[in-house]
Amino acid sequence: MAVENVTGAVEDIAGEDVAVEAATAHRYPVAPGIRLKVRSGPGTQYELLRVLPLGASVPINCQKPGERVTGTYGTSNVWDNIGNGQYVADAYVKTGSDGYVAPRCT
């Protein structure tokens, strides 16, 4: 399974460091050559929020079933939550598993 460990911080408006993640998070690479679409829900019918750049990697906060999608890593109905209200099709994310690798979203 290919994962990359990262930690990070961001600067708030006043210039002070704000912890983004309390612990080390795993990031999973998006399939090579894919500019993955980020949607507002687990399916292509949901609003397109943005498109990830080539070579992106994503955190997986939780996963939920949704529309079945065929991608680089097979066919799956699993969608990965990568941020508040942001989902990508797991079929394009190299998790090393055909199933769930994170808790189910509630």
C-alpha cells in the first residue's frame, strides 16, 4: 500500500501558526495522469467543487457508499471524504484495498 506520512500547519490571519492535524495523517496518491474531480457528495450528480492537480495525494477522513464508478483502480461504489463536504471516487485513489480503509462517514 502506497501512503505518504505528512503533518502540517497553516498560518491564520494574525500570522500565528494553527495546527491542521494533531496527529500524523496518511495521504493516498491519486492515479497517475488523473486530475480528479472533487464533488459535494458521493456521486457524479453532485456539484463539482474543484479539480485536483496532477500528482495530487489526498487524506481520507471517512468513506461512504455512493454511485458506482469505474476508474484506474477498478470499479467501486466507495467515495472518499477528503474534507468537509468534499468527496472523490475511490476508484481513482491508490489505497491498496478494494474495500474500505477508513471509517464510514456518518
